[in-house]
Amino acid sequence: MANKNRDWDIYSFHINSTVTSRYATTIITSRVANRMDQSQEIEFHVKIPKMAFISKFKMTIEGQTYDGVVKQKEEAQQQYTQAVSRGQSAGIVSSVGRTLEEFKTSVTVAALSKVTFELTYEELLKRRLGKYELLIHARPMQPVADFKIDVYINERPGVNFLEIKGGLSTKELANAITKTHASSEVAWVHFYPSKEQQSQCDSCGEQGLNGDLVIVYDVHRNTSMGELKESKGYFVHHFAPSDLPRIPKNVVFIIDRSGSMHGRKMKQTRQALLKILVDLVEDDHFGLITFDYTVSAWKNELLPANQENLEAAKSFARHIQDRGATDINAAVLEGTAMLNRNPREGSASLLILLTDGDPTTGETNLEKIHKNVKEAIGKKFPLYCLGFGMDVNFEFLEKMALENSGVGRRIYEDSDAALQLQGFYEEVATPLLTDVQMVYVGGANLTQTNFSQYYNGSEIVVSGQITDNNIETFTAEVIAISKSNRVMYSETISTDEPIEARPDSHIQRLWAYLTVKQLLDKDGKVKEKVKKEALDLCLKYGFVTPLTSMVVTKPQGEASQVAHKPKEGEKPSGSRQDFSGSGFQFMSGEAGYPGEQNYHHQCKHTSMHAHTIGIHICLCLSMNGQLGQSASAGYQKIVIHYKNNQHIELDTTVITFNNGQDATYFSWSLKINHKTDSVSLILRDKEVDITIGLTRIIIMLYERNGISFLWPVLRQRPTGGNIMGIANLKTRLPKCYQHFECATWAGKVLDHCYSNFRDAYKALCRVFGIIKVKTVILSNQFSVIIIT
């Protein structure tokens, strides 16, 4: 919630979370009063876990309730398009960190009236390193007189331990937190900070609380078979045995050393690898592969993790240097071949790939790489793909991992990146079972039942329906391979235990949640079939997923808004009706463009082939633009870089403000005044005014001959600065250009460079080293710009 002028008051803010069988349902309720004697727009703005599905949203105004309705995305898109045609107002808002997505909407509230917002989301907690974590983010944006967080945990095996962590678990707030074990199965956590405390803690200030409350717990493991629970024809099986010997592992680390890994990424990778090597056990075998445009194995065979080999491997790791392009296909195939050449009975094999980029040399067709890797691995062992940074093609990596029984994980470019890498390795460091098969006699519509490996501290969860609701004939079995022999567990559901009364119990919703999650991960020939199956479940259970959208209805006279859940790593792109994004994105906006602009254009109309032009301002700010299809089409995209991991990206549909690992999106139709410590961004009337330090740039959204494009105008230079290139424009397009017939990387051609000065640049095409990257060097009297 946001309230800078305190013209409206959040008088109550409650978060209530119920966790049963590790399935959490959280309800955020915010009650807001308009204190002014005139109507005004009031926002509801919260963050929720990335893995959660929103399942309900409603607003209550003057006794009238307005419910959100989950619809197929295409249907919601049609509703958005109709709103656009009526010229209704619009906005796109979205922000993502490591674990959170942002949900934001607003409504106009009459003078001296109140509104109640209520949002419900659901998630299955995942066990990692022997514990579950329930993350609750609290940021009402003002101290609230009635602020409460209540967490109720009910676990049939019993709560083994319960801890409270996070930024809100501080010394200043210690007496606001209470935890109670009502019984061995039931625990409560209450967080009731006073209004004064909400302004005094480490993560607090004038705008009240801002931080996370993390509830950490685990359950008792009474049997090796785990917990089998049934309700109204649905069952869930939590399987997490710990009384097993560890299986020696064969692990190959495939490390990207391409040029994009330069600097801190490479340093942190070396640090993490050195610590991971120390954690290897002597009966483990390991291999190291580094790759750029070539693939290099430290040794051609796997070696035992004895002291001598580990010391030699650490010496090798310390001297890994970044260089060259990225041949992911050859690297993963070499890692696969290394494992295949070194089979060991009674061991578990796995591949771990770390990269920060797309394949740029060798085989670069993503579908062919997926096919090659899948055929080479042949379901023999899992592949884990770690994507370093926000620029990596995470969808490509995640799909490759999922197709080979692994997972994809993003590693964020922060000071703790080395710890993130180590943390992932710890999750897969101790295999206890391989070739795990979960068999349910009398079960139907099952979630995933085959797992390549089970690791200590993790958990396998399977859910499904019981055929004809006949629990007397229902039997669960687990068949797997342990260190030295095949193991089997078996269990039936007791008919003496009470059955939950609600027909739509948490177990049924858990089954639906897990089924949808797994269906969304599938691809290939059955893609359309599984998409329809997932969509039907989403609509039935009201889940907002990448296939569905929630239409937020409002009082008469206000435009409906449409909320969309994106896939990890996606950003708004493409047409104005494109709904992909990195957080919950609302669209209900105005589609109109300004009319024909009366500006003077003196450039020649020469054919252009896909091209990027870059300029640097005072060595502290750089701006790059992608030209359109003709000389009059301006720029389709402009990116302004001003700090490490911070930049502003503009295209003809959306403006993206990237601040570290967070990204905020603005529609061109909004009126925005967005400020940070170093940047001011003012958006109005299809014009964005950006001030960074002493530099002020205005970028305008134009339309000409039916084509939308961007054009930059430099309004204020740095003191003493001399700037050439596209940033040196006033209110006209430049008079002069230069034409270069010089091929760049990937067969693209840079053939226009604009300037207000004739012959300001000279170009030289060169081939860099054995990687054969054709590069254009543009130089003037102030700087050299290299475009590849």
C-alpha cells in the first residue's frame, strides 16, 4: 500500500496464513479510509511468493463487493482490448525480487468512505535442507493501528521444530512475536507490533514496516514411508526418509568461462567451486569442464575425491579465466560423455551446468540443443542448470533441466552469489535413493510418480484421486534403489481416522496446485493437450497462472483491470496486448497514439538491416538504441545504463526500470513521477523525462505512417561534456548520417550512424582472434565504441 500524503489511512492490515499438510493458504486484508472531502484513487499494493497462485481477490466499497474473476488469458485479453477501444485509463505495474512478485491495483473511493481489499493466494511449501519456509512480506507503507500477522500450522505427524526468521524478526520487534504449541500437531505464530514499533525497527521508518517474516519448521518423520493422508476421494503422500545410507555420487561441474562471465561473476564462481570441492566425500568421483567457444576438461576421466585430486582441482579452479563465446551444446554433451564413460555400480550421477548467457557459437538452435542433450542423457541421470544473472535465457535452461529430470535455478548477481551456488549444491550433495517409483494401487489422475533421485533433506510429494473413493482397496508403494540394494515400502490408509468434512478440502486443492505446476513444466508433442488440462484446472480452482488472468471488476464508470502471472524471467514485450511479464501485470489502458508529428526530417531513406547504435556520455552513462526498419522509423528500443546492474529499457509498448534484481514496468499511457537516489523518471503525454546526475534526456513516443517509434532528445549536458552521436539531438532528427557496409556478429549489418556532425565517425571492420567475431569499431575524437 502506498500513501505519501496520508490523505487516506490504512486503519487495519491483517495477514492470516493457514498451513495444513504443507499447503499454505494466505489471506491479506487491508481496510482503508479516504479522509478527504473529495473522492480519490486508493491503491492496494502487496508482494507474494513467486511460487504461489492467487486464487481470490475482492474489494468491498459501501457494502458492495466486487469479485475478481479468473478467465482464460485470451478472453481476458479481449476484455482488455475492448477497454482500450473505449479509451479507458490504464497501467502496467510489476516488480520482482528473488522470491517475491508484486500485485497492485487501485480503485476510486468517495469522500470520507472506506474500502476493504482482500487477496488470497495458495502455495505448496517445498522442503529444502530439512525444513519448510513460509515467507510473508509486510509493507503497508504506513504505520497501522491494527496490524496483525497470524500463522496457524496443523501437521498430523507433529511439528518437530518451529523458528521465526527474516527482516522483521529483530530485537526491536521481539516482544511483538509470540509462538505457541497448542499441541504436538498444532502451532500458532502471532506478530502484533504496535504503531510505534512499526516505525522504530531496523527495516522500518516513517512509512512503517518493510520486511519479511519467515516461519521455518519441519515435521516428525515417524515412518520411512512418510505421511499418507486422504480426504473426500483425494490423497497426498509426503515421502522423506532419512534413515538411509548416503549413495556415493559422480558429479561433473560444467562451468561457463565465456567473456560475459568477466569480473565478479567469474570471481564468485571460483569461490563457490573451491568450497564445493572441499565438501566432496572421498568415495565421490568428480570432473570439471570449462567452456567458451571451445570445451576443456580438467581431466578426461572422473577422479576420486581424495586429498591429492582435490588440491589439484582447486588449483585448476583458481585459474579459470573468462574469454570467448558460449558453446553450451558441446559442453553439456562432453559432460554427459564423461559420466557415460565412467559408470559405477551403487553410485548416483548428476550434471551441474552454470552459465550466464545464450549459446552463441557451435550449435545455437535451442530446440536442437534440447534434442541433443535429451538423447545423450537418455534418462540415465539428472541435469541441473544454474542461470547466472537476469540476462540469461532462463526459459531455455529450465526446459533443458526439466526434460532431464533436473531443475533450473536462477543465481542472482549479488554479493552472496557464491553462497547461492553453494546452497544449491548442498541440496543435491547427499543422494539417498535413485530410480524412485511411487505406485498407487487404486489411484488415478496422479501427479508425477517417477523420480531419478531423492536427496537428504528434500521431500517427494505425490497427490491424486482414489478410484471410486474406495480407500479399502487403496495401497501405496515406493520402490527404489538404495546404496547397496533395492528397497520397498508399502502402506494403506487407515479407515479409523476421521475424514475432513469440507468437499473442497485443502488436499483437493493441493492436488490441483501440484498438477497445474507440473503440467506447466511439460512441453513437446503433448503441449496443447496438457495446456488444455492445466487451463481447465486453473479455471475450476480459480488459480492465476501463466495460462489465466484475473479480471478485477470495479464500480460502474471505472475500467476493469486484468492481472497476469508470468513465467520466471519474462518481461512485457511484443504487441501492446502482450501479457508476459516478470510480476503481476495489470492492463486496462488507453491504446491511442499521438497524431502525426510536425517535425523536420532530412535523412536519406536508405534500406537498413537490423542494427544497434551505441553512445557513451562522460564515461558514466551509456545509451544504446535499436533502429527500426527504415531511416524514418526511429528507434524500436533504447537502453540507458547508468550503474552496475541498473538500467532503464524503453520500447514502444513499455518502460522498464531495472534496479538491481527488481524491475518495475510502466505503460506509456500513465502519468508517473518515479524517483530513486540517482534517477528521476517523469512520464507524461507519451514523453519520458529522465534525469541521471547532471544529464537530462527526454525520449518521446512517436507515430509516423502507422509505425510507432522512439526518439531521444538531450536537454541537459554534463558540465564540460562534449557529446556526439544520437544523444546530441535537439528537437529534430539529425541532418547527417554515415553509411557503413560492414557485417557484424550474427550476420547483422550496421549501415547507419546518426550525428549532427558530418563524418563524425570512422568505421573499421575487424576479426577478433580465433573466435572470428566480426566487429565494427566506431571512433571519434572523444571515445571508441565497439559494436559486435
